[in-house]
Amino acid sequence: MSRAANALVWPAGPVPAGVPLIRLTAIHKWFGNLHVLKGIDLDLSPGHVLVVIGTSGSGKSTLLRCIDMLEEPTSGHVWFKGRDITDVRVNLNDVRTHMGIVFQAFNLFPHKTALGNITLALEKVLHMPRDQARERAMAELEHVGLGQKAHSHPGQLSGGQQQRVAIARALAMRPDLILFDEVTSALDPKLVAEVLAVMQRLASEGTTMVVVTHEMGFAREVGTHLVFMDEGVIVEQGEPKAVFDNPQDERTRRFLSSVL
Amino acid sequence: MNRIPAPHPIREIAALREKSRPLGVVSAAVGGLALAVVLGGITFVFAKYGIRREDRIAAALQSRELFTILVSGGLLGAGAAALGFGTYRRMPTRVSREEAIAGAVLGLQAAICGLALLWFIQGDMERFARNFLSFEQIVPQYGAFLNGARNTLVLAGAGEFFGVILGLVLSVFTISKRAAVRAPVRVYINLFRGTPLLLQLSLIYFGLALGLGVNMSAYTAAILAFSLNTGAYSAEVFRAGIQSIERSQMEAARGLGLGYMQSMRYVIVPQAVRRVIPPLMNEFVILIKDTSLIAFLGLSYAQRDLFTVGSQGYSQFFNATFYVASGLGYLVVTLPLIRLVTWVEKRLRSDLVGAGV
Ligand SMILES: Nc1ncnc2c1ncn2[C@@H]1O[C@H](COP(=O)(O)OP(=O)(O)OP(=O)(O)O)[C@@H](O)[C@H]1O
Ligand SMILES: [Mg+2]
């Protein structure tokens, strides 16, 4: 099969009708004796912004990492565009090509420039010609307002700039979905705004996102769906404003009053 | 001394300290002078007598000039040491304190050098010069030493080159999460790290080449042994380097869809390599010296390494100057390399700081 034809085959191609982009069913995760995720079920449709909030250690990061299988669930299934990616026969590299993840600590490659950080996967995973990869990488850097920093190394950038490069790196792959794990938590308050602004624009452009965050303002304004986690379970979920203004569960109420 | 001293007004102590301040400069100057007298004096005496002929060297060592120089330098040094160590505690400023300590240390070095040499030249200097410093006999062998140095570098260079490549490949196996993949590599590494290089060299040459009739010269066998041995050591160096890269780097790479081997190749290894360059260079310096073990294999005339040239010269002429010359030859090769390691370490450190690691 040619590459062009391949582009239409799962995990590429559109989301089949009547199927969510991501579906989690009965996800459990154990780290040794530690039961971190205790049966998570979740659906995510294209174009939605799912915000995950919860206490520290409640399993938010673990859940996010299970979605792109950086962490393998101990039991349960993760479905991507209608197929179970916990199946060992699935090529996870192909699946991850269609999902981006952005980390709290940026995790840029320190030996590469901002541009090189972005072109690496374009060239080695998408097999783009070098010129085309550089062109797209430049466009993505411009998109996050860092065109003039293309040839800087991560060590020469501020935290906010590094995080925007990391977002550009994920975006450049044109993923169906981007996962954000507390991407502003390591930043000075002054730098948080510039990163949130980028994310807000992505949301308004219809990018599908899962956002683990402690930024309650962002969760409320930008999220289309909100999940509150505590001790490995989803305690409460719903439309963000509804949950914020009228929390049903006692634990949610306590958490919200502690952070707002 | 349980008696409590009468309390001094602080001003008086300060005045006392202020008075001892010039002593720092004095001890630094005297200590420096002492060392200059000893080292400069030795140079001067040899320059005067010449070092081309052994009898001139012997004469220099036994000369009145050298004796006088060593005695006066040694005494000066002892004086500086006494002054510096005696006063550095009550120096009023950091600078004068450092001056006193520097003077004391320099003086001590001058005194020790002077005394040691004084003791040494009481011996039979004619015999010493004839046996160890007979450079006339070395000069005609210049070509052989040069060739020896070249062979040493070729042996070490080839061994290091193939060894590093082997080590990089092996290291990737040693960090596999599958025990079945790790085990054989661990066995290999531990065998080569746990036995003497000389034994490996002998087994490969006498066992393989002579015993089993594998067609291999001693030279080739040696390069093979050095490569296999270096492979085992550098595998451990690479493993440590790779494991020192944060796990999050691998996750970021995998998160972009890169495969495990791609992530290794484009993300982890390039960073690890920078961190392991200094230890690998140190391994190279060690290997340069270890190539001397090839002497046990018996080499053709043109294949001789630095050590073999020296030791065969010794057996032929019964003169240890050949060993001295061979030692100097190693230093000519290794000292610049050692400097280079230090320089590279500094460079890499500042690079990494720049890269925010
Ligand atoms: N690789 C691991 N091995 C063992 N335990 C782990 C591992 N990763 C996470 N944990 C544990 O799992 C629990 C949940 O961790 P997780 O990082 O998912 O929490 P979180 O909700 O993201 O918290 P935070 O808000 O502090 O980031 C914690 O108790 C943590 O110590
Ligand atoms: Mg977390």
C-alpha cells in the first residue's frame, strides 16, 4: 500500500461516525502495591477540551499518560478512534504520532535548537523532507510567537518560551489530540499567562485537548468538560461552570474551596 | 593551658595582627625565591656542564655549585616554611593569610627537593649517570623510538576506536528491560573486566592464533584483545552515561512517536556521548600505557611499541637510559592528552550549563 493510501488507514484518517476519539473503559493502574487508578471510564469527542482537576497524587498525570500509553494500564482498555490500543499488536509509535503530549517540565531536547526539537519527529517519524520540515517547524514557532528564537537552544530560553516550543513541537505533528500535564506549574506567574494564551487560542481553533491543570480560571473558561479526580476515581464531572458553581459531591466542594 | 587569658581590648589584637601583615609577603617571597633557587640552580648547573655526555652529567651532579645551591635553597625554603606556618593564623586579611600559606608551601617544596637531592648526590653519581642518563646511546636509536611511539599510538588508537563502537552497542543491550538480552552481555563484560588484560592478550594470541591456527599476527591479535577489552569497559561508561540522562527525555521522544531505537539514536545517545567523552578519553590514556603488554607476544622489529623498543634496547646495551627514554616517550604522548581531557571537561561543563541541564 502506498503512503498516500496509508494516510487514510487507522490510526490516521477521520474518527468513525458514532465513535469517540478517545474512550477509556475500566482503567486500573497499580504501581506495585499502590492502587493509583481505580476504574476510570471516560469519553472524549473531537473538538472538546477536557479539563482534569484534583488533589495532588490523585492520579491525574497517570491517567493522562495512560491515554497515550506512556504508562500501560494494569487492566482496562484505551480506545483510539474505535480501536483498542492496549492490544499488544497495535503499533504504539503510529498511535502516538496522532497524539501530542506536553509535560510540566517541558522536556525539550537540550542538544537541539528550538527548530531542531520540532523537525526531529517531522523528519524521522513523518519522513518529511528536511526543507519541508523546517518550513513547518518555522510556521509552528511563529504560531506560538517564537519565530525569532528558532536557532536558540532550550538553555537560552525562558521557561515560558521553552514551554511554548514544547507546545509547537507537539502541534507540528498535526495530532488529533494534545495532552497537557500541568504545563504551567513550573513557570513563574508572569510566564503562565503567555502559555495559557497559546492554549486558549488552540482551544478556540477547535483543537481537541486533555488538560490537567491547577489554573481554575482556565478550567472554567476554556474547558468544555470538567473532571474532578480524588484518590484514583472520578468523583464528579460535567460542564465546567456547572461543577464550579454547583458542586454535588462533598469532596469536590472541599477541593474547590481550597483552591478558589 | 587552662588559665583564662586576661581579656585584650579588641583594638590591641587588631593592631598586633596589622603588624604581622607584611610577614605574609615576606614568607611568600622567600618561599618563592627558595624554590626558584633550587629549580633554577639545577637548570643552571646542567646548562653549564651540558647533558649530552654522561661524564658531564656526573660532574654536574657532583659539582660544588650544585651543592651550594641545594644547601642555600633548602635552608631558605625551611625558613620560609617556618615563617609562613608560624604566622598565617594571625594574619589580618585573607590575602596576607594566603600569602603566608603560599610561602610556607613553596618553601617546604624547596626544602624537600633540596634535601632529597643533597642526599641523592652522596651516591655514586658516575654509575648513576652512566646507567640512567646516557643519552648519547639513545640518540642513534631515535628512529626506533619514533617508530615505537607510532606503533603504540596505532595499537591504542585502533583498540579504542573499535572498543568504543563495540561498547556503545553493548551498552544498549545492558539497559534492556529483558533479562535474556542483558545476561549474555553482562557475562561478556564481567569476563573482560574480571580478568587481566595480559591474560586476554595471551589467550587470544597464543590460544587462537598459535593454538588453533587462526591466521593472525601478534599485532592483529593485540588490536583484537585491546578492542574487546575496551569494549567491555566503555560499555559500562556508556551505560552510566545513558542512565544519567533523565527518563523524561525518553518519554518526550516516545510521546512524539519516535521508536525506542530512534529515541536512543537521536535523543538519548547524543546527550550521553557528551557526558562520557572525558571518561572515555581517560580510558584511552590508560590503554596507551597498557599497550606495553604486547611486549609479551614477541614482535617483529618494525612492530615494536615504545616499551618494547626501550626494553630491547636495555637488554642489548645493558643501559637503563632506554627505559628512561621510553618513559619520556609515553609522557610526550599522554601529557597533552591529559591536558586535553581537562580542557574538554571544562568546555562540556560550560556547554551543559548553557543548555540548562
Ligand atoms: N512510576 C511510578 N512508580 C510508582 N509510583 C508512582 C509512579 N508514578 C506515580 N506514582 C504514584 O502514583 C500516585 C499518583 O501520581 P500522579 O503523578 O498520577 O498524581 P497527580 O494527580 O498527577 O499529582 P500532582 O498533582 O502532584 O501531579 C502518586 O502517589 C505517585 O507517587
Ligand atoms: Mg501530575
